[in-house]
Amino acid sequence: MPECNHCGAHVSDRFARVFADEGGDIRACPNCSANAGIAEVSKERAHQQL
């Protein structure tokens, strides 16, 4: 089962297909960020790790 790389919470396969990056990493989920901002938080966290 996929999990958020930021907080370790499990997410659904469907969530992972939508929000995972090209490498399969999920950097934000409903457990660690607001639902409305998941895509934006994911992008910010990805840039912070570069």
C-alpha cells in the first residue's frame, strides 16, 4: 500500500496515481496537509528537497 513520504500515512492507490510525482513519491496527503492545497504543498516540498 502506498504511503506519504512526508508523514508516513497510508494512502489509497487512487490517491497515489493522482498525486505521486514522476518517481512515485507522495510528498503530501490529507493527513499532513489541507485537502485544498495538497498539490501545492507537494510541489513546495519537492523543491525544498532539491
